[in-house]
Amino acid sequence: MAEAKRTIVDKEVKRVEKVPGITLTLTIAEAETLIAVGAKIGGDREHSPRKHYEAVTKALLGAGVRDYTVSGKHPFKHFESNTRGLYFNVDPRSGSTFNF
């Protein structure tokens, strides 16, 4: 004999939200420079504003922009090696995630 029982189950629901955005048009040289500057940014890649640069880099690389590690005439070679660069700290008030 079959039995059935009505119950409540957890279900993960993903939704699309409309958020304000920016469209930016760059030359290849400008995009490579942006990657080079961003390579000097330190910080946690998931829990600080550094995560936003990671998203920008991923988009630029996906569009065919050269990574700063490529040899040749990439703008990254113009940085002085003794400079520390930029660094984002995690916001201590927000726990592990940086909130704006």
C-alpha cells in the first residue's frame, strides 16, 4: 500500500535582479593598462573590494586582453619592482565580507 505525506522542503531559488551598471569602452592599450594597475592591488580576492577587480580582470581577459604576465610590451613592465602597490583591507565591521 502506497503512502503519501504533504511536507515542506527547502528549495534554493535563484533570481535575476536589475542593478545599476556602467558601460565602458577602452582601447586595447587602455585595457592592458587597467589590468597592469589592478595587478598591483592587494587584498582578499573574495572578502574585500579586491573581488571587484577580479571580476573586471575576468571580463577583460574574456574579451581577449593580454594578461600582464605576457612578455613583450605590456604596460605592467613599466612598474618599478620595489613598489608595494595598492591594498584593500577587509572591513572589520562587516565580518568577512566587505559591504559598501
